[in-house]
Amino acid sequence: MNSARPFGLLTCLGAVLVAVPAIAADFYESEDNNNKMQANAFGGLVAGDRILGVTTGALVYPNSGLATADYFRLSLAGLNSGIYRHRLVIDSNTPGHTGSIRGLTQTNGVINTSTDALLQQSSASTNPSRFNQWYGFGKGESLYYRVAGQSSTTDEYRVRLETVAVTPMNLGSYMAGQIVISTMNQNHSTDTDLWVYDSSFNALPGFGNDKNSILGGGTGVGDQSRLARTYAPGRYYVALSTSNLANSLASPADDDYRSGAVTDFPDMILNGGTDAGLRLTFSISGLNDSNTFSAHKGAPYDVFFGTFNVVPEPASMAALGLGVAALLRRKRK
């Protein structure tokens, strides 16, 4: 493993500069690493780095040897604050491996610690084949990743990390107060899931919805999303995809589906579905206006990102103006 390495030219991806290492590092698996507790821990990963190993099966603890799956606890190097799409792509001279991102189960809004849930599984039919994908925010997120083989995968596998910056769609500005984000009544039947983040890309507790509910102001019918929350002034980001959209937070009380698996660690979000070409059209409704936005899930595991601003109500601005005027008058005396 290379701990220090020179960096090459900066590549502009969207509005974010991503440093590309001139020399990538290779990380080698070691047995037994057949469950989360025994996972090989690799840190400081950047685009171009690889994980190498051999597995000829999918058995887990208490089994041992090459016929067991290989578990890894991966931690990425930090990047400039922003949205990044990360991929782990498997290649081998004896293809047939399956990669998966692991997580924790959730039951009725309670996260079950010390569990091992399948969040996302690679597919031989995607392009590229046999890849896993998640989104991070430059905070050096961690995740559990697993590679399983079969009797024919006797040669070494090579898993390469790829990173691309993502530019969110501008969704406009809305006055402070209650804002509703909804995929209902948009002429599509896509099973959606969404979560809202603050200006520092922190997932806001309770600001997510998979399935609309009567408690949350919806109909409680169908699999589409409706999130009604009160927003203070600031910048926000919305992540939207098909179900299951997973981060490290539990589902809120007004979500009609509260048993979706979650990630082990914060600062990442992912979608588990290989479905593609689906409409995600949604609306944002504030105190005085409502806008509809066209969005799609174009490829497996994709997540749509948008950003919007929340501004003070006119009454608050007027009060602020009066306060400033009074201060200026006192200064003149």
C-alpha cells in the first residue's frame, strides 16, 4: 500500500476540481475476512486505488478459507466539500464475482445494530458490469463492502475506485416556513424515496420520506413520497431516487415504510436498485409558490440531487429593516 503519492493534473468535473493521483495504490485482502468484525480495514482511498484478492465462494463466518466472501471496511480520503459519485468496479480474468455494499437492518424506525444487511448488489448486466455505487460529500466516508465469488473465480479480482463530481439542479428559492416536497400526482407511478440535507451536506434527522402517509399529509395510498417540514433560512439539498434510498438515519414517524436498511456510517447515501429509465418528477410547494421539476433515474443505482434556498419571510425582513433603521438613527444622535 502506498501511503504517500504524488498527484497529477486537476480534472474539472462539473464545478468541482478532483485531484487525480499520479500513482494509484493497491490494497491486498488477507484471510480470514469473512464478516464485518473481521473485515480488512483500508483507509485514505482515492480514485484509481484498487483492492485485490481471491475468493471462490460466498460463505461467511464461521466458515473460513478461499470459499468465503471477502469483507472490507473502506474509508475514503477527504475531498473539497461537494457531491461525489463513487464506484467500485470489479474486474477479473475469471469473471463471476459479486460485489455488495453492506448495511444495517431497520424495524419500524429502529436501527438494528450488529446486523449485516444487503444494501446494494452488483449485476453482470449493468454497464460497466459488476459495479457498486454510492454518493459522498468529501468527508472521508466509510462503508462495508463485500466481494463474493464462485467455484470458477479462481483468478485474482481487482476492484477499482472511480470518483466523479456531481452538480445539483437549481430548484429556486422559497420563503421560510412549511415546504412540501412531493412526487405524488406527477403523472408517474415510480416508487420514490427522498432525503433532505443542510448546507454542509449533513442529513437532517426526520427529513426523509419513502412512502407517503396520512400522518404526513398524504393519502397513505401508493408508494410515492411526500415530505412536509418547516425550514429555517439557509441552503438545502434534496436527494431523490427509487426505494430504497439509504443513509445512516432511521425513518421518521410519518413515513409509511420504516423498515428499509440503512448504512453503517454517516456521510454517504445510496440507492439499491438496478432499475433505470424511471421518472422522478416532483414538486416543491412553499408558502406562496409551487414548482414542478423533471427528474429521472437514468441508470442503475443513480440518485438525483437538487438544491434550493430558503429565505426569510417578508415580515421578518421588514422587522430587520426597522431594527437597522433604528440603529442608524441612534448612531446619528
